[in-house]
Amino acid sequence: MSVAAFIASQRTEHDVPHAVACRALGVSQSWFYKWRDRPPTPRQDRRVRLADAARKVFDDSGGTYGSPRIGDELREQGWQVSDNTVAQLMAELGLVARARRRRRGLTRPGKRPAAAT
């Protein structure tokens, strides 16, 4: 968490005014308000669009795709993204793939000897 995000959270969680939090941390109020009111950077904007695309692919798969398959789908859609970035993004969003249930073999050799005929 950045210093500015910490100052903002103190206001919402503990009713500490921004001026007091800025003074305590040795940061100017003008810097905090400049940080708060700035437009999102191109990287942040891309990250939001990537998160939306990854969530859509995850939901379309029924929650079964993990980061490698979601990465493959995103690359087919034209995104230039690595599997590690997709994995980190899925962790931030709380998306966890459900593992498929394996078929269970019901016929197995027994431990007892076969009956004499």
C-alpha cells in the first residue's frame, strides 16, 4: 500500500482527517490531493481492461480455466500478456479454478485370493 492510499484509508476507516495524517507522515497536503485527483495512468487503464477480459473468460469457462488457459484465450483475443501476469491478476481478483473430478475406476483387483473352483 502506498503512503497516499494509507492516508486515504485512515480517513474512511478511522475518521482521521487528511491534514492530520499528512502531518504525521511528513507529507504535504498538496501532494496527497494531487495524487488523489490524478487521472489513471495508461498502465492502470490497461490493467483494468485486462482484469475485465480475464474475468469474462473465467466466467465463460464456468470457473474451470486456470491461468495458463485464460492466458491462451487472452492471447487469441489479441492481448500481449504472460501466464504469470494472468496468475497474479486472478489472485488479486480472487478467481480460483475448480479442478475437474477424475473418473474413478470401480473394478480393481482384490486383495483376497480368488475362490477355488
